[in-house]
Amino acid sequence: MLIVNITVAPPIGGPKSTGRCMNHGRKSKHNFKVLASEFPAFLPSEVEKIKDPFARKLASRIERLPVHVNVLPLAKFFGFLGLSLAKTCIMSSCVKPKTQLDMSPLVLLHGFDSSCLEWRYTLPLLEDAGLETWAIDVLGWGFSDLEKLPSCSVASKRDHLYQGLAYHFLLPPVLEILYKRPMTLVGPSLGAAVAIDFVIKYPEAVDKLILIDASVYAEGTGNLAKLPKLVAYAGVSLLKSLPLRLYATSLTFNSLSWSTCFDWANIGRLHCLLPWWEDATVDFMISGGYNVSADKKGEQFILAAIPHEKFVVSYQTSILVGKMVKQKTLIIWGEDDQIIDNKLAVRLHCELPNAIIRQLPDCGHIPHVEKPAAVSKLIKEFVQAECEIAIPSFILS
């Protein structure tokens, strides 16, 4: 909490002043302590307990912007009938850049069941490097207002990201701006699957792609999609528990002290304390999630499945990753990743035609938290690579 000292002097009145605060010429001062939160009111109150100054500072910058999205999968169903469907508005959370530039922006996603607070260390470094940097919460996670729960399936996440970028994050608010200012899209962990899914659907909107310890070969939510809702809710409740988060944090990062591990676990689960988090997570779980499988020829596909309960409408979009992702891609990988095998980094590198790979020693699954200086340097060099002639060498050093 911020404590603001306000000095209140007696009011200055003319001949007609008869207010009770008048002290008939006596000079007196009253000091009042006014408590004002440094954080947006929509964040859970537990944000006050976070000690990490970088997390606190980034949390103070989180905003909610209105994003109008299609009501999926109803939009798809009515689309078949040639009918239009009204959109719903979601107040969506993000961190806006301090300044907007003419150059292509950098858009940061986050991993599974996380938030933009993942970027608490790296985002300031990217801004210091002169990059227009956005950090956006993926639909269903983060700090968006989901009181009127929308679908949180793969297609809904994609549509929400597109509509948000088109109307707010890349001003002016016209769809064509996505193609005038194509972005560099950054996806860590499962955010890499979000990024690849997006770039295949809207290739003109993305200039370059950065994947960090990418989780793109998972089998979706697997059998979890078939669980009875009561069991699903019980499992999701366990997912946000502090003991499980502490274990996950210790597994994800190398050599953390207990106090740091505890604080980081609380940062990682802060969004879970919003009242709609469980509903949104269960919705994503039963939708099937992001899934990669092989066809008869052994080629790799991303599968996005969206079941519809009432109309029994279901479909899958199967996309050949290696042939569909043409953007220049930087793959960043922590060599000590205990979550995803390093062999998958090499596999991804081989399957993406325009990819380069950089591995970070002594680094786990989330390099942008564990090695922010190294990650920001790699991102800056990759983004500015084609502009090297126009940019003074001392800026690139």
C-alpha cells in the first residue's frame, strides 16, 4: 500500500464564508494519512503480499481493455446457416507499452495457466532496448474479467487474441493495422502452441516468431477432457493449491531459496484466486486443449478441437506445422529444462524451415524469468537483425 501524506490547510474564505472549518484566523494544519493501493482494483487482494519488486511494478501496470469476441462455437454453427451472431465484450488484461513506435511491435504471451507477470524481469529490459512491447493475457488465464464466462477453447483463445490485437493493442483500431504493422509474436511453454495456432490462422499478422521452451508436442488435455465435471473441478481445485504450486516452482527453476520459491509460487497462482478461474480452466480442459499428433505419413499437425454440447457440432483443424509456418523463428531453450525434453527443441528446429535455435546453459523451463538478460538480448538481436545497417552498432552491443 502507498501511504500518502496530505496537508490540509484551513479554507480561505471571503466575507460570506461561514463554513465550520474556519478557525477565525487561526493558522492550523491537519495531517491525514490516506491509503491508496498501487495496484488495479480488479487484482486479487493477495497481490499486496507479493514481495518481488519487479512483479509488484508490473502488476501495477496491468490494465483491462474491452475486446469484442465471437460467441464460439455458436458463431461457427450459425455461420454454416449464413447467419450472423452478436459478439460479447470481454474486459481483457494486458500491459501496454510505455510508448508506441512505427516499427513492428513485440507481443508477449505466457504459458499454461499463467499470466503476463511471467515477464516481470524481461519486459523492462525489452523496453529499455527500445522495443514497443505488449504483454497480453491469454483468454481463460491471467486477469481478464470472465464473470460472464465465454468459451475458453483453442479457437476462442485465438479469436480473442486476434480481436484484441486488431482493435486495441495495435492502434489505430482497424483490422488492416495487423497487416501494416505485423508483429513479432513470443510464446513460452504452451504459449508457443498458442502462437503457432495464431500464426497459421493469421500469417500476415506475424512477421517473426519466438518460441521459448515450446510445449507443442503434448497430446492436448488427453483423458482429462472426458472426466465428469465434478471430478474435473476437484482436479482443478488441486491445481491452484499452494503445495502443488510450490512443487511446480521448485521443479521449474534451478536452486531457488525457500523465500523466493514461496514468493514466486504466489505470483504464479495469483490469477487462480479470481472467482471464475476454476470455471475457465475446466472449460479449457474439456475442450481438448492444444494437441499435436501424426497423420498416416508421420507428418506433424496441430489439432484444435471444439466440441459443442447442445448442437453436437464438432470439428478439427489439422495443420501441417512445418509447411504452414513460414515466418523466421527463434527457438530459445533452457538446457536444464525439467519439464520438456531438450530433444523436442531439436525436433522443432528441424521441422520449422526458417528457424534458428539458441540454448541457455544452467537454465530451466522458463528462461525469461530465470535468465532475463540473456533472453532479452536474444530477442533484441533477432528482432533487429534486418535493421542492423540502420541502427548504430553501440545499440546492438
